[in-house]
Amino acid sequence: MKPQLIIVLTLLLLVTSCKKLDNISFNDNPYDKDYDGPRVVKIDTITTEFGVGVKNKIYYTKSFDNNDGIRLYRNGFLLTTQYNSVIHSVDIPDSSPTSGVTYTYEVRLFLGSGETSSEPFSYTTP
């Protein structure tokens, strides 16, 4: 009985002496909820293309290659998903944007169920 008590007390001492992980920053995986590193996707510019209808085109840069693709959001709503695209631009797939209206876009990289987002980018369609 004595060896078991020593083992239990040793484990208890070990557990209570461990430091808490609450204040440690994690910046190696941008899909973690506690990630505090730099953003890995950035909207560079948005242009409006005229032709058959009007469409806004979003150009972005990603600095993290481990992803399944990107998701484009406008005003917080998902517009489209692209899987493993090597092209760093995305067209708005819905109806033509309204002239003079300001939209807020976000490009998010995703991997499995996790997402990491760009800074919101506001653009007024001419």
C-alpha cells in the first residue's frame, strides 16, 4: 500500500507544480482558436469589372500553404468556396453588386473545420 501512496503523492505534486497554459501565446497554427500570430491571408485590392453584368473581383495574398481552400464572405455571409486554388483572386458568384453600395469582404483560409480570416476590407462599387 505504501508504494501506491508514494506514486499518488508524487503525481499530485507534479500536477500541482505545473504552470498554467492560459497566458502562453500560440502562433504556429492559424486554425487554432487561441492563435495570436500574424494573419495568413490578406485582401490586396478589389476591382469592379464591367462587361456582361458587373462583378467585383477580390485579389488576395496568402502566406500559409497548409489549407484546403478559401471561403469568401460579404457582410458576414458566405458567398463562395474555392478548393485548393492556385489563382489568388475570386469573383463574386452572386447577382451583380449594386453601384454606390459599400460591401465588407473577408477571405478565409480553411482546413477541415477551422478557418483563419483576413482583415475585413470595405469596398464601394462604382
